Amino acid sequence: MGQLYCESDGKTVRHEYEIDRIWKLSDELESIEIDIEDIVGLDSVTWFNDSNQATIRSIAHHAKRIMDCDLTYPPILTEDNRVFDGMHRIAKHLMLDKKKIVVKKFLKNPEPDRVIYL
């Protein structure tokens, strides 16, 4: 299994999306420019949690991914502006003090690959 995007209500259900499939589906989407501040999650903890804490090493790992990311690939957003894929590219735009960003956005989210009942 490759990379996953997961969203959950935290109590009863989790939806899992295979990022490889999201990339294929996004090929049909139009690239659009939006205000970077419209992206949901910019002030959320996304890469770290209790089992993957924000150590110097883990922060350096993400900093390298941000520095090395290719901005020619637009981030892919859900219908409500959450990030399916591309948070490192978004972080790089923020570091470059960009106010706008070109993204691919689903008007209606695809069905998840898996629904897991908690």
C-alpha cells in the first residue's frame, strides 16, 4: 500500500484514499489559482503526533522535503479545500511568501478506497 490520505470523525468512521489513485483522478481536473489562505489546515499539526514527535531530526526531514519539492506539480485539494496531496509544496509557497497558489481541486470528492468503522 502506498501513501494514504485519511479523514475521520474521530469516533465512528475513517475514510482512506490511496494517493496514487487521487493523482490519476486529478489528471482530469483543471488547474486553478486560489488564495493560499483558503487552504484548510495551514495552522494544524499534520506531520507530527504522539508516535511521530517533532524532533530536530523529523523537522529536518520535512524541511528537506520542502526545499526539494517540485512546484511544477500543483497540490491536490478536496472539495472543502483540505489537502489530499501537496502539503510540502504548500509549505514552500508559504516560505516564499506567496499569497496565491495554483491547485487542482475536486468539486466533489471521489469515493474513498476504504471506509473503516472504528
